[in-house]
Amino acid sequence: MDASAVNYSPSRDRTIRNSIDPNEIFNMTDLDGRITDGNSICFDGMADDGSNVLITLTFDDDDVTLKGETVPPPDSADFFIYTLDAFAEPKYEYSGGTGEPNEPYQIATAADLIALSETPEDYDKHFVLVA
């Protein structure tokens, strides 16, 4: 699991982005998962430091919502609560293709070009202009 931490310092007038791996903070590799209803999966357990961990994935059509929380162990000298709230939506589908050399993404509409301009992670993929 990866997470991003964003810090903003008004005195420096800049945003600092840091990447953290929650597994380095808590061992969350042994969480038990269960399907709670037809649309959700809940993972819960205890981290190495004794914190309770709860992570829920909820599926709604093509969208996925991820919510998570860790609560410190009782009588912990340090007080911390980590929360995670994320939303994923489906990737824009060009007019065809997979982006691979033998099956390049097909650019057929203005919407395809706009989507490409807004998706830098696709810049290293293969494209063909079909219209």
C-alpha cells in the first residue's frame, strides 16, 4: 500500500510532497478481509505496534472508494490517528487500443486528444491517429 503525505508551509509558500509506506509505520500485511455486502470488502486487524487497523473498499459501478483508519493501542504514550480517504474512477478509454506497440491507443476524437493532454502517465504509450 502506498500513500502520499502533503505538507504546506505558508511561511515558505510551497507545498512539500512526501511518499510514505504505511507498512513501514505499521505492519499491515496480516489483515483479515471479508466481504461485508455485495459492494464492500473490509480488512481489519492489529498492526505490530498494537494499533487497530480498519480499511474498507466500496465498489459503486465503475468507481472505488477506499477508507482507512488506524487507532493507537490503549494507554499509548503517543497519540496518533491515521485516516485514509481515497476515490478512484475508471481510466479514460481512448477510441480503442491498449497502448501497446502492436495495439496502440486510437485517437479519433477531440475528447481523445484532450484526455491524452491531461494524462501524462500515458505519454510513454503508443498511439495512432485514426480520424
